[in-house]
Amino acid sequence: MLSVAGIEKSFGGVRALSGASLECAPAEIVGLIGPNGAGKSTLVNVVTGFLKPDAGSISLGGQSIAGLGPQRISHAGIARTFQNLRVFRELSVRQNIEVAYVRCRQLRPQKAATVDVNGLLRDFGLTELADAPAGSLPYGTQRWMEIARALAAAPDILMLDEPAAGLNDEETDRLGQAIVGIRDRTKAGIIVIDHDLRFINNICSRLFVLDQGSLIASGEPGTVWADPKVIEVYVGPGATPSGDMSGTRH
Ligand SMILES: Nc1ncnc2c1ncn2[C@@H]1O[C@H](COP(=O)(O)OP(=O)(O)O)[C@@H](O)[C@H]1O
Ligand SMILES: [Mg+2]
């Protein structure tokens, strides 16, 4: 179980997070949503140790992990992808995945035994592309590779920051099925950030809504979408949400 509560984070005068919270149980898929600038990526960066929180608690399986660096948090069992891709462009697809796998074997050997690099390549349609330099692949394929690489770390919690960005409807549906399949196979808890609300509503059993750095609603999608605070943030008072929403704040 990942429990994140009361996170505060400022960049100079910018208060990116003020009371952000999030929870994810094993084998649960949760959505982290909110308009552009709400603090979603900052929250992922704080949870994964790329940024240190100014205040708040983060625990995984009952152990506090707040303030640890990215390596230690990855050893603790949280893996992620980035809103802006971070792939080793000159390395092959297989090498990109193996880098994560080798680290996992060193640091989480029991967990690493559950990882099958060839199986990951196959599951993500990358077998034929395994020897191609990652930087030569189309953007959508690099996104798939990034998820496969995160899974090579055998995470207990997987955080995906806008995995469907730039994908067409068919690719997005395939991604949704893949995420559900990953959850079924690995029993990892998966946290998905995205603006495509059809995608989010299809796969998530629980939503957390951030606005201006604070959690404004959480719960089952039906409850969250009926919440006037959420409707107001997304489409203004009195309206009904539908389709792709980057939010009304920007
Ligand atoms: N490294 C940074 N330095 C300064 N401000 C930042 C930095 N990262 C994010 N911010 C600011 O924090 C707020 C939240 O950003 P972000 O977490 O990227 O939002 P989201 O992912 O929800 O779109 C924004 O106002 C953004 O400009
Ligand atoms: Mg973001």
C-alpha cells in the first residue's frame, strides 16, 4: 500500500503542492487527474524521490520513504515513467530494458526472478525492434518501451505520467488493456495520470483530483464526477464533463 498525505512543495514563490494526497493499494489502478499545472507531475516527482517534499508523509508497505532519493525509492519498489520521455536514445530497446532489469537483479533479486525481459519485449510488441536504437523509434513506441523498462524493475507500485499523450484512440485503448493486463499479472498498484478521461474512467477504480496543488476530491469515478468542485474545475459550474480535458485553468 502506498500512502501519500499532506504533501507540500514550493519552487521559490510557486506553491506547486499544498496538501496533496494519494493512495494506491496492491493490484489497484488509480487515476491522478487535474488541470495543467495542478501539481500532478510534481507529486510523482516527490513520491519517486526526484524532488524532496517540504512537508508531508509518504509510506510504502508501512515504511516511511519520504525524503529518500530516486535510487532508494526504486529499490523500495516504486517505478515510473516520465511525462517527457527519458530514454537512452543510443542504446537499443533491449538494452534500455536491461539496464533496469540488471539494477533490479542487484537490489531486489527475489523480485527480479519474476521479470522476463523477452516476455516484456513480446508483450509490448517490441521483439522485432529489440536491437534498434531507442532514439530511432516513433514516439508512441518509445512510450511503450518506457513502460516495459519500468516493469523490468518489478515494481510494487508503477506511476505512469501521461502515458496516452500523443497516442491515437486505438493505441490508447490498447494501452488501457495493457495496463489492466500488467495489473492482473503483477498485482502491482498502478497510478495513471492522463487528460484523456475516457481512458482514465475505463481503467481506474478510484480517482484523486488535484487542483492548484491540493486534493479536491477522491473516490470512485461515479462519485468524483458528480462532485460540484470537480465539475467546476473541469468545465465550469453547471456543466457536464466529457471527452479530453486539459482543464480550464490554463
Ligand atoms: N522545477 C520547477 N520549478 C519551478 N516551478 C515548477 C517546477 N516544476 C513544476 N513547477 C510549477 O509547479 C506547478 C505544478 O506543475 P506540474 O506538477 O508540472 O503540474 P501538472 O503535472 O499537474 O501539469 C506549475 O505551476 C509549474 O509551473
Ligand atoms: Mg504533468
